[in-house]
Amino acid sequence: MKLLLDTHVWLWSVLEPARLAPKAGKALLDPGSELWLSPISIWELSLLIEKRRFRTDRSPAEWVAEAHSHVAWRDAPLTAEVAIECSRLRLPHGDPADRFLVATARTYALTLVTADASLLALPNLALLPAR
């Protein structure tokens, strides 16, 4: 299974894997699963660090490198196709990061792993609830 990790799921998988629902946790640990991460999630982490809503004694680059050594993922490229898919989306809220994540999942035929109830209610999207 090809899984795109929502930002909070990525952070939980590194810091608090027990927060994940058993099915999601099992899927993330399955050697047959491909874990994907959008650069948007790394950008969101950088913003959280900047706003002091995520505390670390490392730079974002150092934290991401260390996280990658614990939970390996593939980069989900931000392409023109992903950006165009963003313009087709009608989400219940205006979060630009969520738009990119949903567009990325659709563009690359990935299953989005999330605990966001508004995203879990979207039609025409492969989803795996994280909680």
C-alpha cells in the first residue's frame, strides 16, 4: 500500500506511535507499505517550530534528517500537476496545506493517512483513518 502521511501522522509516527489507531500503525510498519511525505509537511513542521508550537533543540533540517532515520519515507514531489489538482479541490476549510496533501494523494494515487475528520469525509480519495 502506498501511504501519504498527513503532517500530524508523520509526527506521531516518529514521536508518539501509540497515538495511531492499530490498523494505521500496522500499515505504517508493514514492510510492504511505501510511506510517502509531502514537502508541505516539512514546511508545516518548520512553521510549527517558528511559532514555538513544536519544541526542538535542533534546526528543522536536523530534525527532519533524524526523523527520516527512524521512519523512512519517499518524497512526494510538488509538481505542476499537483498544483493544478489543488485548483480543482473544494475542501470544507481553506487550509492550503490540506489542499496540497489531498491533491498529492490524488495525483500519485496514494492513500492519505489522517485523523482530520474533514479530510476523512472527502469523496473520491483513498483514506486510512489514523485514529
